[in-house]
Amino acid sequence: MAKRLLIFLILLGTAFPLCALAPPGPEPAATASVRLGFPGAARPGPHAIRVPFVLAGRLIVVQAAVEGIEGNFIVDTGSGRLILNASHFDGGFPRRSMASVGTTGTVDGVGVRSTAGFSWDSIAFEKIQAHIIDLSHIETKKNIRVLGLIGYDVLKDFEILIDFQLQQITLVRLDGAGERLDSLAILEEPEDSLGFRLTGHVITLNGWVENTPVKFGLDSGAELNLLHSRVKRRVFDHFEISRRTNLNGVGARDVEVLAGKLYRFRCNDRIRCSGMRTLLTNLDDINAAYGTRLDGLVGYEFLCMRRTIINYKKEKLYFLKWYRP
């Protein structure tokens, strides 16, 4: 019998049409602005904020407030939208032709709330559309109250520094060329960098397992890495299986998977990761829905080893030096 672990991978929590022939129906009208505030945030400049976070298991959780409701939001680069938990927010405009794809299949009952805009403390956002999805199963299994997920639509116009060592996230607004509007918000120079390809909202990294080329998505909402069950046999030679377990995604359904460790993964000669905790599962649904050809995902296991900056406009990752006490 599979051992049940409280593992969540919430990649791609974004609505998409279930059927191209389904009638789209009228678009929801814009509602009043939704204000997203961060009570514990510091403001190093007019175009930057710094937000502390805690870990719920291996999920990045920040304190935020939406429409006067304050609580926990998960920072999820794998999600395409701002997602609000249906347990705490009205369902908006239900769309029968819409569903959400995650690592455990489709998620039905997605609501859509079109907003005129919202603000993250002193930083304003415009025309952000929130999706309403039931996240109560995550609340139950993580034993925390979750108001929602902060995804690509919120993050795309910023440089995002995820610092596990200091447990804080810094966001700096970018201009059209991907340059910081506040040059003093992050003073350190990176010691390394890595290009990526953005497919929709999915960050795709080219890498290798030993000498076999692979494409992995980067998802901060992945507590453990994922390896596609259809990868080349040479990749399996470096995946050491330890047990069976259950995987939870955005939907409430569990999927039985094989757990183990992936060895000899590298993005280049300098950025190497070996012995990362990894789950073996099928990614066909995700690849079909989003036009990707991912061999796997990396999340916490990859990010916690580095102080990582994500720049969507330049399609680059930058890595800062680890603090030495």
C-alpha cells in the first residue's frame, strides 16, 4: 500500500477551454478593483517591495490581504493566474467551458472574476483576472488557511528574488526591456545566470541528466520535483526509486506515484543538482494542454539551493551568492 505524504505540486493552476467547440458565453464585466496588500512588506523604493515568507512544508507562503480578508497566499510561479480560494471568496462568473489543469488532472468548477485592477501595497496592477478554485483540500492537509495562489499574471512585470536563506521575496518593477526601474532595490551582482524559454507562462529550462538532454519546467509550487514517466530510458538509469506515495495537486484527487531521487541533473557545467527528491508520474495532460514537451519539473528542491532571481521579460534566471555567516 502506498505511503501517503502531504506533497503538493500546483503547477499550471490556470483555466483553459475544455473544448474548442464549447460556446464561450459572455465575458464577465469588470468588478471594482481588488486590492492585494502585504502587511509585513518593506518598501526599499517606489518600484519595489520586500515580503517575508514562511514555509508550509515546502510551499512559499506570504501574508497578504484581498478585499479586507487577510491570510496566507502561496507564491506559485507554475500558476498562470491569481487564484482565489472558493472557500473564502465568491465564485465570480462560472464558466462551464473552463477547467484547470494540474499535476493530478483537470479541476472542474472554475470561476472567473475580471478585475479593473488591484494593488500590492504601493505597486499597482491593472486588468488582472482572478480564477476561483476550491483549495480546501490543501488547507486540510497542510493545516493552514489558504486564501489563494499568486501566479504569473501578478509576477510577470517584475524581477523576483526568491531568497530561502533570508526567507523573503523581493519584487522590482521592470521596464519594457526587462531593466529594473529601481536600480538600488537589489545591490548584489549575480555570480551566475541561466537562460530559459517562456512557453505561455511556463518557465522551461534546457538541461541534461548525465549526457541525455531534457526539458524541465520551473515551478515554485512544486514541493518535490516531477519526472515524466515517458522520458528516455537513459534518464531512468539515474532515478533511484525508494517507495510508492500519493501526489496531490490543485484538484482534490490523489494520484499514486513512485518516489525516489534523481541524480546527475545539470543545467550547465556550473549549475548541477544531484540527489533531488523526485516523483515519477505522467505529464501527458499538462504537455497537451499547454503546448509543452516537458520531461519533468523542478521546484523547491532546485530553488532552495540558491538565491534565485527570475526575470520573465529577459527570460533569464540569475543566482546570487549564498550568505556566509
